[in-house]
Amino acid sequence: MTGAQRRPEQAERPGGGAADPSGLMDLLGVAAVLLEADGKIDMWSPQAEELFGYTRSEAVGQYAALLLLHPENQDAAVTLFADVMATGRGWAGAFPVRHKDGSSRMVEFRNMRLTDNLGDHYALGLATDRTTLRQMERNLALSTRLVTQAPIGLAVLDTDLRYLAVNPALAGMHGVLEADHIGRPFREVLPGEPFLDAEALMRQVLASGAPVVDQQMVGRTSADPDRDHAWAVSVYRLEDHLGHVLGIATMVVDVTDRYEAARKADQAQHRLRLVANGSSRIGTTLEVERTARELADVVVPDLADMVSVDLLDSVLQTGRPDVGEGPALFRALAVKTAYPTDAADAMVPPGRLTTYHADHPAAHCIRTRLPHLITHLEDHARIAAGPEAARLLARAGVHSDMAVPLIARGEVIGVMGLARARNPQPFDDDDLALACELASSAALSIDNAVLHQHIRSAAETLQRSLLPRLSPRHPGLDVAARYRPAQAFSEVGGDWYDVIPLDGDRTALAVGDVMGSGIPAATAMGRLRTATSTLADLDLEPARILTHLDKITHGLDPYIATCVYAVYDPHRALLHVTSAGHLPPVLMRAGRAPELLDLPTGIPLGVGGVPFETTTLGLEPGDQLVLYTDGLVETRDDPIDERLEDLLRLLAPRDRSTEDTCDRLLRELRHPAGHDDVALLIARAQPLSAR
């Protein structure tokens, strides 16, 4: 009990005075009776009144044997009394006593002879109810057995948190002998950092009196210093029957097995969540670098503190892994750390080419096709690209590393490297299995992206090779054209434009869109463009041209196409135009707002059965015609009417050249990650003499 908790009248006196009384005597209810030599009662305590039922006035002066004993027990009692008085030897035992109410009860006695300064003898009898005494004896015996034999750790500490008692179970948990606990403070027995919370908990219970049950603590003791253990700790305050605070009692149950099972279950759930997260987040596009970054985003910080994703450069260049004779050449695709660290400067930045020494985990993966796990890293040069990188990794505290091959379609295409520094747990086999699963899924996505990149590049090359090179001179026209391939989310499509010189200074203008993507769509586009150019030489009207193209497209099943075909005669200032299911051209006349041409829309090429119509309108010098494919104006989120209004708004300023207008439309209307390719053609009428 601390000084703040001790009552003033019970405080120890200077020189070693009386300390706080124990409540045990009060619980026993010990009665004191003083008898004269002839057996008369001379003194009678309040406890005697409670035990025997007689008041002091009723008992003092009476013969004890006659007052308290049944007749059949009086002779035996007198004999025992006489022996004590004659010999001075005390007597202890149980004797039946008659209560004032007439009932009998067994009372435990301690009788002894007292002698005053005159040499006169008295008998002091101390008595307590035998049932109460036996109950306390049983409780004490049970408590002793419970404390010594219980598998639960038990301890009693005083108000200064010094050990008063511990049982063998708790001593075993602590790895400290029972005798070495006694008198020592809690923090001295368990000095580790994790036990600061336990000490604070004890002081909280000591101050408030509110018990704490099953509070989990995790730490290490001398009993098993290399492994974390978990304990369920219960603490409650001890008080005597008068409310004096004696200290605290603790009960400790080792729940390490339960803790480990729960931890493994949590880890399993975490891994499942991570795999599910990887499935949904990795491979959302067909961009190689972005897919690598998505893989890095999934594993950091949930699995590793830092990650790098490297791809064999031969895979990026040719689509096939080719290690060759020397060290494998890697291109870094993604690097990520969970927090700012010197280790970031030790990692090869994205886009950079690098090779690794033969003992490097990445080289090991390429050579063996197997993952490489280093649970406890001691030599940082083993995982570093060079001496300076090794120094930075060591300074960052990197202590565990693993490298996992990226395997797609049976070929190793790259390596994912992971490391831990701030996370104190080393990588284990479960972490390696998880990393391999994520790498396997990501490798296929990366390989798909590489394949798409090569196909897209081939399709774009083919597409551009099939598009015309504009002649610098078109009689009566100033012409500008642009083609932009689809970006990240799609393949190159079948959009095209064409400017075809005809007899009599006339010029044919065409913009079309083959529905589909990739090399097949580009090939179909090339056939339609060739057919358009051939038919144009026959000097047919636009509607007849589209009729023939419709039949040709029908033979390209499953492809269909939209198209606008126009012929401009600068001598007559007339434009003849026909549409096959295409978006309406824009006509810009001097002094007027740009307008969408109201043409008979027609049906797409390849559908058949519906005739096409030709519309004729005037086109004076200064007027402009804008032909485009849907990739310029269509988006996934905006209504097409709003996008067409945006197109007209951007065309309103008329002081730009056709080249500048093309660039502005592409810049303002087309999203950087356009989902469709774009063909754009702008023709401005001008006098025939203009060059």
C-alpha cells in the first residue's frame, strides 16, 4: 500500500511502530475468556458474546463449565481445566459448547495458564467456531493447491508492483525462478519494451479498482527469447474486508498457439485479398510500363517495402526472350518504395538498361527459372547493381530479399525483385509463394501487352504505309490531312483518308472508317482505298462510286465501313458529295457559322440493298470542307451531339490555316489515350491561280 492509500491512523509509526492490522482475526471471530483459578469467568470479550450468545453481565462471575457446557461434558472439561492450571501446559482441541439459545456447536479452543505479578494463576481461553475455522483451512489448502498446481500463471503484487507470490506456471512463462520474483519490481523481472503496456495496465487497475479481463499481450521472455509469445492477462485489485488496498492479483494464460493460429488465418486472408486485388488491378490496359507499375502498386506496401520490375530488353524489342551468351540485358519498367528511403537511389530507374552480375538474384532467376529467397541478408553487394548501390541498401536497413521470375507462356521474360527494411519480419516461404502467384498473373498481362505493342506497331506501320502522301498542289484547293492511331486501350483501326486528282482539275476527297482493329482492319482499309482510287479514275459520280465500294466491302465479310466521298470542280465551284453511314461533314462558308451538312446518311458499305444519293452544293473560294472519322468526336462518356457542337465551336475562328486547324482539332477534341484512331481531312477552296 502506498502512502497515499494508507489511512493516517494506520501508518507506521517512527521507530517501527504498528502497521496496518490484518483482517484475518476478524474473519475468524476469535473470542477471549479469562477464568479465575476456580473456573469462574473473570473477563468476557465482545467476540465471546457473539460466539456463545451471553452478554458480559450474564457471563462474568459464572462458572464457565456450568454456563457453557452440557452436563454430560462438564466433568471432562473440569479435568482438562485442572490439568492446565496444575501443570501450565496448554491444551488445544474442539469441544461441544452450549449456546445461550440451547443449541450445541463445536468450538475450537486454545487454553493456556497465565500468572500475574502476585503469582496467582488464571486461565485464558481463545475460542472460535470450528466450522468457520475448518472452512478457512479448506480454503487455504485449496488456494495453495490451486496456486502451485494450476497451469495458469498466478501472481500477487503489492501496491508498488513488487512480487509477493508467484506460482510455478508463471515462473516458467517468465523464465525466472519463483524465489527470484519475490520482492522484485515487475519491470525488473520483465524489462522488455512490450511489457510497458502491462505495467501501465496494472497501475490503472490499482488506481481505479476496475478489473481488466483477457487483455492480450505479445512479447518475449527469458523462457523463449527468440520467439514471440502471446498471453491473455487478467488483473484485479486486492482489498481486505475493510477496503484497504493490498495490491493486485494477475492471472496469465499462454495463448501463443491461439495467437499463431489467428495470425496465420489473418495472413491467409491477407494473401487472398492481395491475390484478388492483383487480379482486379493488374493488366487493366495493354500498356507494358503501366502493367508493371500496377504490379508494383499491388505488392508495395502490403508484401514488400520496395519492389522493382525488370523486363528482358529482347522481349521488348522482338517479343521473344533472347539472353545470348553474355549477361542478360534488362530494361527497368517500374520501381516503388513504401516510404522515402536511400534504397530508392540504389534501384535502377524506369527506362534504364542494365545488366546484373552472375550472383545477383535476377541473374539467378533468368538462369534457373526459379525464384530466389534470402531471408537474412548480410552481404548487400549480393543484391546490388554496384558498390554504391550496396552501400545505400545497407544504410536503408534492407534485411530480406527475394527475386521472382516473370514467366509467360513457358518463357522467362523478366524478374520482379522485392525487399524489406522497415518491416522487421523476413520473407518466408508463404511470402515467396504469394509473390510467385502475383508474378505469374502479371507476367501474362505484361506479355500480352508486349504482344499487343508489336501487333499495334505492325498495324500502325501498315496503316501509315497505305495512306497517301499528299501532293503539294491540288487545283483550286488547299488541303491538310492527319492520321492518329488509337492509343493505350485499343489497337490501330481502319480509318483512312485520300485525296485523288481527277481530269479537268477536279479533286476527289474521301474519308472512311473500317469497323474493327488491328492488321486485318488495316488490310481491309488498304483494299477499300485502292478500290476507291481505281473507281475514281473511271469518272463515276460519287453515288456510283459508293455503290461499287458497297459490293466490294460485302466481299470483305465480316467487315463493314463508313465513308464520305466528294468530288470538287474548281471551274464550276461545285462540290458533289455522298455519305455511306458516316458522320456529317462540316461546311464553313465565309461570313457564316460552321454547319453540319444535311446529307442523306445512307447505310454503311457492306450492308447492301439501299441506293446512295449524291448531293451537290456550291463551294466558293474561302469556303472549307471538314471530313473526319468518329475517333475525333466520339467518347465513352459524352453525348455525340455535345461533341459535334464542340467541333463546330472550335471551327468558328476562320483565320487559321488548314494545317493549324487540323492540329487544333486533334489537340482540343482527342483524348491523349484515345480509344479509336482518327482520320481528318480539311479542304479550303481557293482561286485556281493560287499556289
